[in-house]
Amino acid sequence: MTVTEQVPATATAELYFQVQQFYAHQMQLLDSGRVREWAETFTEDGVFAANAHPEPAVGRAGITTAAQAATDAYAAKGIQRRHWLGMVTVEPRGEDAAFGRCYAVVVETPKGGQAAIRVSTLCEDTLVRENGRWLVQHRQITRDDL
């Protein structure tokens, strides 16, 4: 086996930048409570799967419902959540698709309290470009503690 067979395809600087910008925008939407707009960053038939949930949320409507319930529960407890993504890798999968992989740390800050890391996760996405914008077709979140 040659070295090039062992190493996945590398993203161009432009693709890497686009995915980084996409992730930053997407997480800021969720953390600011703009759930419907966040769900619009998934394809119409998108999937949000996590090892912390018994079943994946499927489709924008399902993803919106699940995310809104979680967002409302944290707001009711006075908790601000922030998602911090790092160690991002991007592999091109054709002209309009890519595989994104990153570590995501979720920080929770109760009103008047100290910020604390809540969970550490691995995020793996199948991304597709539709009408010039990146969308998540399938997201798998794996919490490190489960």
C-alpha cells in the first residue's frame, strides 16, 4: 500500500475555508436559539443521529422539533450553551460533496454561574452543496462518555 492510498483526499484551502465558515455559522445559529434557521442548514431529508438519543431525528421538521425541545429546556433552566468545534478535517467527495469530521465541546453556563464543559463529542458529517450553499445530509454525533 502506498502512502497516498492510506491518506484521505485533502481539501483545497477554499473548500476547507467554506466548511469552517459553514460550521461557525451553523453553531452560532443554534447557540443563539435560532433553531428553525439552524435546521435549514440540513437537507430536506437530513438526518441528525447521536449515540445519546435512541432514534435519529429525520428531515428538517423532525430536526427542528428535536432541537427546539432541547433549546427550550435549556432556556427554562437558564443555561446558555456554546458549541466549540475544533480539529476540523474535510475530505472532498466529488464536486458538490464532502465529509467533515471535528471534535465538538459543549460549554454550559448557568445564569449567574460558572461556565463548565458539559460534553466532548465527535461530529461526523456528510455535506452536500445545493444551490451554492453547504448543507448537512447526515450528521453522526458520538459523545465520548457514552
